[in-house]
Amino acid sequence: MSNGIQIHVNGEARGWRAGGTVADLLQELAIKNERVAVELNLEILDRKDFGQRGLKDGDRVEILSFIGGGR
């Protein structure tokens, strides 16, 4: 009696809970929304939509972190 689904995060299969959002995933991975871009099934998401965008079985998520630097 599992409510789990399978998603791919940065190319790796991962179990996830049905009904979880992109924001939930970032929180579980301890990633702050302010400095990332998220692509869901080849669509780049607007940061304001992370909390409303639910993940479904088979979804492919790519998370890109921005790193400051320079001189």
C-alpha cells in the first residue's frame, strides 16, 4: 500500500511521494530556491510556481545551482 511514485532527479531514479511538489523536493534535498533553476520535463519553471507544481510518476527533474564567484 505505497503512495510512492518514481521520478528522475538529475538523471537518477528516485522514489517520491505522490502529491509532492517541486518545492517539497527542493526542501527534502536541502536546496534553497533562491539560487536554482528547475527544469521539469524539458520545461524551465518559474520560481514562483515551485510550490504549486506537483510531481507525477515518470517526471524528469533537472536542478541547476547558480554559484557566485569571480574576482
